[in-house]
Amino acid sequence: MTESEIVVRIAARRTELDELEEQLVKQLDQVRAERDELAVAERVWQRMAEQFAAEHAVAEEAAPVAVQVAGRAVLLVPHREGGMDESALPPDYQRIMAAVHQAGAPVATRAVAEVLGLDTSVRGKLEPLRGKLTKLAERGWLRKLADGRFAARL
């Protein structure tokens, strides 16, 4: 093998290694980015789990009705039955019911939020409350009117 052939082979191998290094750097960047995303997801999940546990503990004290879902106790908003009063509801639902009663007439979600002292400037912040009002209507505690307002059942 001549000296020029050795130089050519060394140059070719160096080019191969440079390309391999470039690929590995890209893969390492991708791995680091995914690892960062997983760390963020883990923090979000942890916060949600803590919030759920806190809400669950508060609701468990007030409303004894619970079911098992995936081995965890989950509180229910019970279906309204004869003779059942609002004390069967979790505390946040009792406050919602009080706000609807206080209105004395069919009331919009925004008005209930104002009575509860919630931020009404962003529509997205009203959606969880609208979901709770809808759940109360579906379970027989409230009536949902065609225009989207809610009224207390007599």
C-alpha cells in the first residue's frame, strides 16, 4: 500500500467519523430535549396529583358518597332523590347551589362565578364552573334552560 493510498483511506475514515459524530450529536440533542420534556411532564403530573389529593381529602370529609375507580375512592355528585338535601353534595357544589338560589331566577354561569368570587374576565376560567353546573343539572339538582342559564329545582 502506498503512502497516498494510506492518506486517502485516513481521509475517508475521518470523513466517516465526522458524519457519525454529527449524527450522534443530533441524537444526543434529541435525547436531551425529550428528557427535558419528561421532566416538565413529571412536574405537571405531580402538581395535578397533589391538587387531586387535596380536593379529594376536602370532598371526602363533606360527602360520604364514594365509589372505587381504578382502586381509588372518587366522590360523586349523587343523583337527586326524594328527601335528599344539598348537604349530600361536596362543599364546592353546595356553594354553587347557594349562588343559584341567591339569584332567585335563572342565572348564567358568569353570574354564578361573580357570586363565588371567581375571575370572570377569561372565558376559559368559567368552563370548569360551567361543567359543575351542567353536572348538577344532569343529576337533577338544577335545571338547564335552552339559553344555557341554570335555575334551581323546586
